[in-house]
Amino acid sequence: MKIAQIPNNQLIRLTIILGLLVIVALIPHQLLFDETQVVCIHYYLLGFQCPLCGMTRAVHDFMHLQFASAISYNIVVALLPLYLAVDIAVIFFKRNRLFVQARKILIILIMAGFLLLYIFRIVIHFSS
């Protein structure tokens, strides 16, 4: 496998993603897990969680190796490390079609996961 030269836009994107992960990991636990304030506009207006509710807390817990807690906040977080690894592989090994196809499949799985989670949250909200 030949390592490709990284284009500037992809290097910037990768730097932003990794920077955001570091920022989320450094957010104090008390600030992130304060349940007294609702910050989700969807939850505030409709009364139930959107598909992204809990994702920041899930990523935070995942970065601190608390996997069960992370998945309890948002189950889609389980696919994100795999996506990040494949995305990095696509950046470095651009010509490898396997990584490009794997990234497309993971994007579809993540979107399907968010859709199923949203449907689940709607059903739970209206069945209670």
C-alpha cells in the first residue's frame, strides 16, 4: 500500500475532528453532566430527546473508557471510533477502495442508527 500525500483540506478536517475530541475529553464532568439545564432545542420544544441527545456525554465517557455509560447515553457512539479509524485510513491510503467503501458503509450505518434511535425515542415518548 502506498501512502498518499495528505491534501490540506483533509488535514484541516482531521485536525478539527481530533481537536474537538480533545476538547470534549477535557470538559469538566460536572459541567457536562448537569441535568438541571436543557440545552437541546428539540427536547425543549417537543418533550423528547433528538437522535443526537446524549452524544457529547457519550463521546466524553467513551474518551474516558467508560464504554457502558457511553452507550447508555447514545448507542450510536459505538460506531464513531470505527468510523474515525476508517476515515484516517482513507486520508492516508487514498487509493485503497476497501477503505473508501468501508467509510461509505459506516456513514450509512451511522445514519441508520440515528434514524432507528429517533424512531425508538418517539415510540417510547408517545407510548408512556
